[in-house]
Amino acid sequence: MGCGSSKPGGGGVMSSVKQTVGMEAKGDPKARNVAMLREATDLHAKIVRAGKDLRALGKAAEVALDTANSVLNTALPQVYEDAAAVDHAMVQKHAPVGGAGYTPDAISKIKGDLQVKIQSDAFGPLDAWAAKFVDAQHKQKLVNKAYDAMVSARVKAAHQKDAADALTGKVMAQDPKLLEAQRKLQQMQDAYTIATNKHEEEEAAQYSRLVTLNREAAFIQTIIRQALGSTGAALVAAQDTIPEAPATPLGPSPSDAAAAATQAAQAAHAAAAAAHSAAAAPTAGYAVPPPAGAMPAGTYMTTA
């Protein structure tokens, strides 16, 4: 790389890149490392938010499993007809809300399995990728330092070349001033070469890190899919532990009691109506006097 290499940009584009890349990656905005780190930084910011939300989702699922388990394991309220039924129920074991075959340990196990699985399948891999990103950002400091040293050496060498060129043609070739200027120029060019090699070394190492980082980013799709799937699968598995047949109270259901009361009322009404009809009807065998003038005196008609 010669002294005539282009200087790094210092305008708005570079400033925007520095703002995007928190580590202020220096160099051409289109340079491979600058672009790769910039894109990785954008992804990392979103992964941080997604990881927080996925953890909240997993925690919410765990809390929901706990509260659901508490409800399902609670004794089902009963229906009592009288005090005797209450006394009888006090010595009986009531079925839980979850049903006669419900086992609370099943949901507790599902919750524990979810915690282990989502950590190993999702949070662990996400944290590992994030750790590699943070390492790449920290290593960018070394690249930036080498870049600054290279630019500084290039500027000094360029200035010294200008000074040596200014003496050329003005003094004799063996003039001590020209010889000293040329010696300094060579010294600064050597320093620039060393700085350039150092920067290239750091840049290559950083490139290797970023290649690994960005290639592994492709697996984040699977990681998030597994996180969502594990949470959903745990909820479905919890559903499957609940018997399909609901629990039944020991006493008669409200609908049965209402039907029985209705039937009793109807029977009572029918009995009352029958009694009223019987009281109003004539009694068989009793003499009924005929209307006046209908028959001769002393003659009577009996009822059938």
C-alpha cells in the first residue's frame, strides 16, 4: 500500500456508520468488516429484545401452568339438599375440579421440562451468539487502534515526502538537508508499512470472527422457532393431562332439583284438583227429590 492511498472518509456517511456500530468501526463504510459488524449490530439489538420477550413468554406460561394446576387441584364445590348431606360430605373426599383422574404432578413435571428445554434449545444458543457478538465488538477496538496508527503513519509519511520533494532541485543531491529529509522519509515509510501490516493482521482476525458470527446467525431462525414451539407444546401437553370428562358434584344437579320440584308441584296441583272435583260431585245411592209436580206425591227417583 503506497503513500498515495485514499484517506478515510469523514463525512455524514461515516458518522452514521459509527452511530449504527456501537464500537465505531473505522474505515470505508463499504469495507467488509464495517458492513458485517453493522448488520450484526442491528440483528443483536433485535435479538436482545426478542430474548427478553421470549423469557417473559416462558415465564408467563410457567405461571399459567401453576395457577391452572392450583385451580384444577381444588375440590369441586358440592350441591347439598340438607344438613345431613353436608355432614355426610364432610367425611368424603371430593373430586377435584380437574376430574377424578386428574394428577397435579403431571403439570408440575411439564413446567419443569419446559424450563430445561427452553433454556437448552433457545436461551442458551441465543446467549452464546450474543456473547460472540460482544467479543467481536470488543475486538473492534484493536482494529480501530491499528487503523488509527496506520492513518497517522500514512499522513506523516506523506508530509515528509512533500518536504523531501520540496528540497529536490533546490539543493545538491548530496546536500545534508536533502539527505536528512530522505532518511526521515524512508523511516516514516517503513513505519507506515509496519502500521499497515498490523492493521491488515487485525482486520483479517476480525473478519474471521465476523464470518463465524454472521454465518451462525442463520440458526437464530431455528432457535426462535424452537422457543415458541417448546412453549406451545408445553401448554398442549398440559391440556392433555386434564381428563375430558368434567368432575360431577356429589348431590343432585341444579337442573335435576328444579325438575323434581316442578314434578312435585304438578302432582300436588293434580291432587288438589281431584279432591275438589270429588267434593262437588253427587254421592251414589242418595235420594234426590224431583222437581215439584214432576211425579206423584210419595214417588222418589234414586240416582244410579
